[in-house]
Amino acid sequence: MAKLAFLGLGVMGYPMAGHLAAAGHEVCVYNRTAAKAEAWAKEHGGRHAATPREAAEGADFVMACVGNDDDLRSVCLGADGAFAGMAAGAVFVDHTTVSSKVTAELYAEAKAAGLNFVDAPVSGGQAGAEKGQLSIMCGGDEAAYAAAEPVMQVYAKLCRRIGESGAGQMTKMCNQIAIAGLVQGLAEALHFAEKAGLDGRAVVEVISQGAAGSWQMSNRYETMIDDKWNHGFAVDWMRKDLGICLSTADETGASLPVTALVDQFYKDVQKMGGGRWDTSSLFARLRKLG
């Protein structure tokens, strides 16, 4: 069993840290809102710390799942950052979806301090985190990944090193690009069925068994039809991720016309007041358009 720190106790981090504690690891947590860390410690029997540095002191592994590039920098760097508290050879595992730019920056900072850094964004949403069934895509040095993999397996159904530092974040971008197109396609299919006077549930029952089938179709079509938008990853966060994808595409020369279009559709959803709705709310936009 390892000594661990977990930084960030949102809808993903809270259950992920809980799985680590349940597996027998010694876990100290940090959260920007201290009350959340206190509640976690009370529920799971671990410790909570006032700063990332304090949480990371003496830890073999420090896991983070925060909001964006700036949030990640804030928990890693500075006098109260985790890097300042970590011992040489310890491994920092970043589960946040961030830009490859900040990943490169923090990988270099960690190396200079004698630390290891693995970028390890996740897919599977809140349900996957709660069930310990996340897909984890990783980048970083082979030895650092090999050391961290058994720890990550506690909340993973699949954990794989894709390549060197940054490869995990690049793979997560591929994930979000694919999801954007899938959700829009499903939304349009349901919209078409509705306008044609068809029973959407009957339609999906048939087409989901063929080439049109997908995770999104199996798990989201009923809530979409029922006009319920509180079942997963929020539109605000998806736009943050798609912004990273589009910015990186400009740098690499990749062409992402569908992703760019769907990003604008999500902007429309935000204007409708749906920033906290889940990503399947693209269907709500189509319904509004009539």
C-alpha cells in the first residue's frame, strides 16, 4: 500500500480518492473549498490538508483532478504547491484535462525538481468515477507510468500509456473530438424522428443494434427524449475541452470542421442558460430551433 495525496475533490476526484482509500492506501486530500476535504476525510477516514504542499509531503504518488490549466499550475507550483512538498522520485499523476502546453511546462518543472510527472486524463464521466470504471490515457516516462499504473488501476477499467509526456492529453483530445460528433449526430437523429412523427424510443431500439449504435445512444437517448440534462459532463467543461482541441489543431495543422461547428452549437446552448447541462443537451438546441 502506498502513501498518496489527492488534489481536487470535484464530481470526479471525490469518488476517485475514495476508491484509493477503500483499497487500503493512506490518502491525504486537498480541496480549494476546505469543507469538501473535511467531509471526504470524515467519510473515508483519510486526512485532509490546508495546502497542496502539505498534502504532498511524504507521498509516494500525488494525484490531481482539478479544473483547467491555471488550476493545475496553482496546485503544482509555488511555495504552497505540491512540487514543493514532494520528495525526489515521487510521481505526480495529473487526471485533469488540460492543454499539452501546460503538460510540457509542468513535466519540465517536475524533472528539474527530481520528480516524475504523468499526464493521465480520464474518460467515463461521474458514473465511471463512482464505479471505478474509468478509461485512463497516459503520457510520460515509462518507469513513472509503470510505478503509477497499479495505483490508477483502483479506479480504472482500462489504463494505458500511449507515449511520451503529452500523449495522454492528446489522446483525450481525440476522445472529445469523437464525442462531439457522436452527440450531435444522435441529437439530429432524434430531432428528425420527432419531426417525422416517429416513436424515438422505438427508432433507437432498432438502429442501436446496427452500425449506428454507440455508448452515447445507449446511455443518453432516453434522457434526451425526456428533456433531462443533468446526467453527465457539463457543457461549460466540454467547451473548455473543445477549445483546447481547436487550439491544438491550429498548431498541428489538423482540420476539425465538425468539432468547430459543434463547439458553436454548445455556445448556443450556453446562451440558452444550459452551461451546466450535460453534453447531450445539443438536442435541446434543436428543439428550440423548431
